[in-house]
Amino acid sequence: MARTGTLYTMRLDKWLWCSRFYKTRAQAAAAIKGNKIRVNGLPVKAAKIVRVDDEIKLKKTPYQYTFTILKLSKNRLSASLAAHLYKENKDSIQAREELSVQIKAENASYPRTIGRPTKRNRREIIRFTRIVREDGESNNS
């Protein structure tokens, strides 16, 4: 598996955990089992052995990542060091940025409510939605 401290192969679930895509190996294995990850275009199992230069496609709702493995690590690294374990494709970065802008635009079009209406607000809502009959009486339908 490894010669003199240099790794040549590693389990996929462990690599995903080391590169900080998932907080635990169990989460990484569950994502692999749920067909969220493909290696070189093929569906895989958690015990799949990965090597440098393998291409991984990862789906984390709502985003999709496509990247190439640059290095393998024995241990989980800090986020800044883990970013050097892979190189994301330019198309993947661009697609994620476009999707992010689209999601932000959709969220901006829906105003956010503060929470439950107060008693005063409820009374205003009831007055506003009350149906007035022709004879002047109101009906709370």
C-alpha cells in the first residue's frame, strides 16, 4: 500500500474524509452507497481504491463537484492543507458559481417572515381577509 511514507493508493471513503468533504468516514461511506460519488465515471463502493489522477464526481445537494486527486494523505488535514489534495475542474467551479447566484436570486424574491404574528398582527390579518357582505355584515369565512 505505501512505501517509505509515500501513499500510492487509499480507500475512497477515507480519502473523502481526509480531504474534508465529509465530517466522518461513515458519512462518506453513506454518500458512496447512495450513488452520490463516481470515480472515473463509474459508480463505486466505499472500499474502492483511489490513486493520484483519478477523477471524482461528487454530488452534495444542490451542488456538483468534479475534481482530480493530486495527493493522498494518511491523516485528516486542516482545511487549508486539505484543499491541496485535489484540483477542481474549471467547468465545475463555474457551474457551482452560476447555481449559487441563481439560488441567491430565488431567495431574494421570497421575503423572509420574522416568525409567528403577534396578537395585533393577527387582528390586522383577520380584518384584511374578512369578507364583507352586501348588507354590511362581516363573515369570517
